[in-house]
Amino acid sequence: MREQLEAIRNRAMAQLGDDASAEQIENVRVAVLGRGGELTAIMRGMREVPAEERPAIGQLVNEIKRELESRIEALQERQQRARMERALAEQRLDVTLPGTRIGRGRSHPLTQVAEEMIGLFEAMGFEAVATQDIDDDFHNFSALNFPPDHPAREMQDTFFLPGGLLLRTHTSNGQIHVMQRRQPPLAVICPGNCYRRDELSVRASPMFSQIEGFMVDRTGIVTMAHLKGVLSEFLRGLFGAATRVRFRASFFPFTEPSAEVDISCVLCGGGGCRVCKHSGWVEILGSGMIHPNVLRAVGYDPAEYQGFAFGVGIERTALLKLGVDDMRLFFENDLRFLEQF
Ligand code: DAH
């Protein structure tokens, strides 16, 4: 019995060499110490061992069991440590390595120009108010004194929506919404997107943006002189103090009198070039004194109130200010273009 036990011990210890794999270790454990293992079987068969030998054999079995258990434990511990060290070595972080540079974002050039334009009006006391892109005929046309048969209302200009709605063709609808909701004195700008059935081209886009502005107070307080002052200040702020500003009589249904505003050419300074078609001037915005019919449409008495209004295209302004010669560049979002601003 004793020799049998020693043989089990020696074989097991030989199998539990330093290079034994985890699988080999487990096999030895099951074969010797497991429930159906050799040592367990001997313990079960103790009844057949003569009584006087039993204590010594029992002791030897326990000794072998402890010896094998602690050997297995030591091997497993060592393997665990080796695994950990390997993992640490493989995943080592070098905190001194330079990081990956993250490209810095910036505003789109149209946003930059719009923000500068809005900032110039805010500096003069105007408040920016958002108004809706989807609107009805009343706010986009009728209240702005467009006659029922005005060509701008037609299919080739306006995107009509179901239910009598449309996409606003200009931000002038903002005048109507704000004046309906508030009472003068008012100094408000309404920046936003507008939509017309145009093909995207060098000079036009089916979606574009404008800033509408208006100032209304009791009769005699806000005059055409203020219109000229505010717009001159705005245009010199945007294009430089040396910019000359010219007011030219024009026509809009919603203003009377109306004026289109030109600035001395940003490219040639007035000498004449391709951009200004050799006139020295470029048109930049539309304006005028708000028509009495518009004031009536929002419930203001035209005998009591008067004011001026203007509308300026953001894309058109950005083309001139940034020296870009193709509207499509603003919408293509080619990074090689955008990164120049
Ligand atoms: N609504 C005009 C347009 O879309 C721009 C405009 C011109 C607005 C004159 C005004 C104005 O308020 O007085 O072209």
C-alpha cells in the first residue's frame, strides 16, 4: 500500500513539472485528487487495510494530498502571475507619446459673415428675432402689400405647400409677425432662410438667407434720414470705413418711397472692374419707408406710426465681402474651400 502511494506521489509530482500546462495540471488534479481520483479511491478502501497500519497510511495519504495540492496551487499562481505580466507588457502605455492632433473646427463662412452682420445691427440697438420659414400667403405676400396678381406669387418663384402654406420667399414675413405681436417702438432684425424655385448656380440658390430689419416709432421719430444713417453705418462697419454708400430710388410693394443701396465696388474701389460691371458700384440691399398698407395690415394706424425697413442677402454679402465668385462654393462644403476662412 505504502509503495502504491509513493508511486502515485512520484508520478504526479513528475507530471507537475515547472513547464506543466494549465491543462496538464488540471488533468493530474482530476486523476489523483478528484472525486474519482486515485487517492480518493484509496481513502474509500481504507476498511480493507489492517487496523494497525491504518493511521500511518491515512497520514501518508493526507500528506501526499497536501503536497500535491500545494504544488498545484503554486504552479497555478505562477502561471497567473506570468499571464498578468505578459498582459501588462503588451498593453503598456507610453504617456509621453504625443497625442493625435484633433483638427479644430470653425464656423462656416456664411455663418461668420451672418454673425458679423447681426453684430453690427445689435451694436446699434437692434434685437434679433427668429421667425418662421413655413408661412402663409398673408404673412409672406398680402400683408406686405403684394397685389393678388403680383408675379412673385407665381409658381415659378414660390414653393407652395399643402394646406395653403408656402416656404417664405423672403424674411420680410418677419416684419409682419413681429409687428402683430408687439407695439412700437421697435428696432428688430429677423435673420433666416428663404426659398425660391431657382436652380443652384453661380449667382442663385433655391435656399438662401437674408436679414430683414425694421425700425418703427411714432410719426416723425424714425425718418428716411435714420434709414440712411443706420444702413451707412452698417455697410461701413462691414466693408470698411472708406466704403461709399449710394441710395438709389427703386420700387418694392411694401415700402414707399423705396431705395436700393449700392456700395463702392469692393474689388476695384470704384474705378470699374468685372465685379461691378465697370460701373464702380455694386448693389447690396433693398430698403424703404414701410408702406401705410403694411402698417394697416398689422393693426397700426399709419397716421400715428412710421418706420423704415430693409432686407439684405447674406450669401450675396458674403460673396462680396470674402471675394468669392461662385455661390455654389458656399453649399458644396468642400473643406479645401471652407478652410480658407
Ligand atoms: N424682401 C426683399 C427681397 O427679398 C428685400 C427687401 C427690400 C426687404 C426692401 C425690405 C425692403 O424690407 O424694404 O428681395
